[in-house]
Amino acid sequence: MKKITVSFLPEGTRTEAGPGERLLDIASYAGIDLNNLCGGQGICAKCRVKINKGKVKLSSRIISRLSRKELEQGYVLACGAESRDEDIEVLIPSESRQTDDAIQVSDYLIAYDQPTVLQEGPDQPAAPYFRPLCRKFYLQLPPPTVTDNLSDLERIYRELRKKVPDANSIQAQFSCLQGLGKLVRKNNWKVTATINFRDYEFPVIFDIEGANTSARNYGIVIDVGTTTIVAQLVDLSTGGVLGVQASHNSQARYGEDVISRMIYACSHAGLTPLTEAVVHTINSLVNSLVEKSRIKHEYITSFVAAGNTVMSHLLLGLDPANIRIEPYIPVACRFPQIQAVEAGLKANPKAFLTCMPCVSSYVGGDITAGILACGIYDRPELSALIDVGTNGEIVVGNNDWLVCCSSSAGPAFEGGGIQCGMRAVAGAIETLHIYGDQVDFQTIGNQKPVGLCGSAIIDGIADMLSTGIIDQSGRFASLRHPRVQLVDDVPEFIVAFPDESVNGNPIVITEDDISSLIKSKGAILASLKLLLNSMEMEFSDLQRIYVAGGFGAHLDIEKAIFIGLLPDIPKDRIHFIGNSSLAGARLALLSTHAFRKAESIANSMTYFELSINPDFTNEFIASLFLPHTDMSLFPSVKEVLDRNLTNKEIHLF
């Protein structure tokens, strides 16, 4: 087959391809990740590129997504443009690229001081709080004599009993016996045993090394997100975090959300490409951590990963097909520990991979980790954890009970389905204020604006509602505002004029954008209300709301309440907690007590399946209003809107 050369500007990267390949896929081969919120279906129009030289074959479905001017200038969507039999030169605008800026890597919930001992209950013994899943013990064995003639392995067991509680149950893997006789004698009976404490009752020695290597013991914790992956390198001797790296999940080329990736996994291409993609992303992060910390891969003895149920399946190479069809059954929610090498991860060949336990098909180990990290499970006060994303997971409860659900909020919070929407990366408008006909905004990195991320869209809708530009249904109340214009009979609000933006196009919020976000916020609010109703409680009963993830880092609480994304409760009860998935995974890595607690959390949560719950539809419809059809639920918003209406009437008369 004839090969052609495809060049990508401005970096000048070149790669070979065959005729009939999509530009989206060719860019991926070249290591260039394009924005692809819709999984290459030609819906989001975020993979816009310009053909400088050569010709491509265009899919008819994408032509309608571009203006005539853009088509005349040579712009195409990479997902709907195929190579032909001639070389191509492609210019990729900055707004079409995925970048790793602004990925939430902070997890300031967990800090370790001196190791302490916690009581686990009257029927359970005390367990060290700081006790990593994998620990190393330096042993100086007495040489055998005629009167002390224990085997080499028994000598190791005997010394471990002096250092490890309940060491009588420790067993060694058979691989540790191979070459053990030579090892102990060569190293003058000084060795280091590495023990896996995942099963606290039956810990396992999985590696025996010569000399004292106890200081060379490291673990990796991973937040395996649908959109982004974050990894931390942790010193298992001290509990200290040595580094953190983040990247977009390269599975995105097969679909932006878990549903599209499950569909891909069930297609002819199968599961392998998805598993290889996530493992490749993790390994690239591990390589960076190892290089920057100046350690070696073989010093890594343990991984703990937290992800939603689908991401956990894809990481482990498990078929997720039945998760997306009723009755929505995963292969497993509690995953047996495996050696990292079996998953393709770069580390010590004997290192282990542990995945945080999931609750159901759509409430995964990331939520279990979040509950562990923020401590809802340990407190008597009624609290809620809200993880806002394409799939909004919500947990309500305290130390007596936990109820949870997953709501399909859609991609609006991450900029998907929004005309000028984008992820929270460099150039995205993250805060927005509208004062009369004036607009102030702040972009990530203080760069020239490229588009709007979810927090800015919420800001804009809240300000347009409070100033009367839109009504509570989300429709434009007046077309006389100097920043409101009609395009193809659809009204839109101009946030940035063409001369203010990177690409020379206006950055706008359309009526359709507002409708999309109302549906997304409605799904979150309706889910929270349904969980509270199920326990005969109300919004006012909530003493704490924890908002997890990168989205919450830029969220204005007042404006989130004003549009009905968060309930109308005192602001000091609402806390942004960063990457709680990463925090919980690290806690589990560093404490066998915490990992067992995570298993208990997952077992104790009651899951509500909203797709078959008749009350959810009614709650959702009631939430499709700004902030809600029942204004008694939002007294502070009602007061502002009533005051504005009164002032407007006074002005009219």
C-alpha cells in the first residue's frame, strides 16, 4: 500500500499514513492528542484543523459543523477528514489541542504526622494507622549451627516474628525460595524481606533481597479518570509524596465518555486498544516520576489505583460490556490483587497492583476513595460528596449509613456540547462577571481567551439571570442588550469579541448552551434531592457538602447556588476538596487499616439505580429551571430575583 507523509504544524511533526485514514487517528499516531469530546462522532466540532497543503476526503456529516468561511479557508474536522493518495500539511490551532494544564492534582485532605495507633472497634485488635500495603524489613539472620539448624526460610520467619505483629501467619511465595540459599550466604545472612499486607490476616513475602534495601521502597497512587490521569510517587518508608504528574487519558481517542468507550470495546477492535492506551498513559507518568526523583523502577513495590467502575475494568483488561445494558452488571466490584507486570505497568517485576473497591456499575473506586478521604464515614453529621463530571456521582450519609447514585450529567461541565466550551486548560475563561453591558473575565494562564470552561459558563448564566438578560427558563428575556445578537435566529451573548480571542471568532454563550447546562445541573440537583427524600431529609439537613475534582476548584459557590447546581444552604457548609480520589488512594496505600475501611465503605453503601426510579423523572423535570420550579428551596435566590423584579417595575413606572 502506498504511504503518504502527513506533517503537523506548528511543531513540524511528520508521520506516515495510508490512504483512507482519519486525521484524528494519524495525529494520535504522531503523539498529538486533539480535543475529541464526542469520541470522533463529528458532534462536538472540537478537533478543528486547517489543511495547508494537499487534499483530504470529507465526511458529509461534518460539513454542517463548519461555517462557509471556515470551509473556504481550508478548515476541517479531523474526525471526519480522511487522507487520500497525496502528502498533507495540517495546521493545528491551539484551541484544538489537548494539554495537561490545570489538571487537578491537589489532594490536601490527608497529611501524616507521627505514626499513630487506631482502635478499630471492641471486637478487633489495634492496628497501626501508618502501615503501608507493602513494607520492607531488614533482617540480620544468625548463621545456622548444629544446635540451631532451622532452614533458611524458617530463619527469616523467626526474625520477622520479632518485628511484625501476628507474624505467625506470614507465608513466602515459592519464587522467594529459588536461589535463597546462595542469596543469604553471599550477603553474610543480611537480607531484606518485602511483605504484601493487602490480606492482613495472611500477609505474603513476595521478594527477598540481599543487604539492607529497606529505604528503597516506593509506591504509586493513581487517579484513573475518564478524562485525566494523575499519579503520585510515595515514599513507603516515610509516607511522603515525592512527586506528582498528570496527563490526559489517551483512551479519549476511542471516545470521550465511558459509554462510547464501552461501545468501542464491544466492537471489532475489542478491549485491547483501550487497555493499552490507559497503561501507556500511566507508564509515561511513572517514567516521569522515576526520572525526576532519581530512583529506579525496581524500587516501586506497590500501586493503588482509584477509578470509576468502567475505568477499573479497562485498566485490568476486564470486559465492561454488561455494565452498559440492563441490569448493568460489572464483572466485579472488588478486584483481586494482581502483579503490576500482568497489567503492563513498569515497576519491580514482583510489584502489586491494587484497585480500590467499587460499589456498582456507575459508582466506582474513585468515590470509595473520596468517602475514605473526606471522612463522611467517620462522622455523625449528615454530609454529601458530589463529584461533578460527565457522570455525576453523589453520596449522602454519615457513620451510620450511606446512600449513593450516579447521574448522567452530560459533558457540559467540561465544555462538551457547548459552542465555545472547552476543558479547563490554558486560554480557557475560568471566571466571568457581567456588569450591565461590561464583561470581565479571567483565563487560565492569563492567556488570550480560547473558549469557556464549565465554571465560566456557570458564572455567565448566573449573572445573566440576576441581571434579567435571561429568564428562569434559560431563554433570553430581551434582545436589546448590546452584547446579545441573533445568529441564524438563535440568540447568543458575546463574552469576548473577535478581536479579543485567539482565533478571531467571538466567544459566546448561546441559548442552546444554557439549555444544555440547565439539564446537567438539573441531573445533579435532582439526584441529590432524591437521595435525601429517600431518607426523609431535606437540603437544610446537610451539615457538609464536599465538592470533589478539578471542576470545584474554580466554582463560585454563590453562583452555583444561584443557578441550582448546589442547594441553598450556608456557604460555610460547602467545601472544595480537590482530587479526593487520589487522596483516598494514597491513604489506602499507606495504611492497611484504611484499605480495610475502604472495603467496608464500599460494602455498606446502598446504591439507587436512577434509570428505573420513577421519582427521578419528576425531580429532574422540576430542576430544569433556574434555580428550581419550587423557589421555596432557594430562598436566597428568590429574594434577589424578587428584588430585581421590583426594581425593574419601579424603573418602568
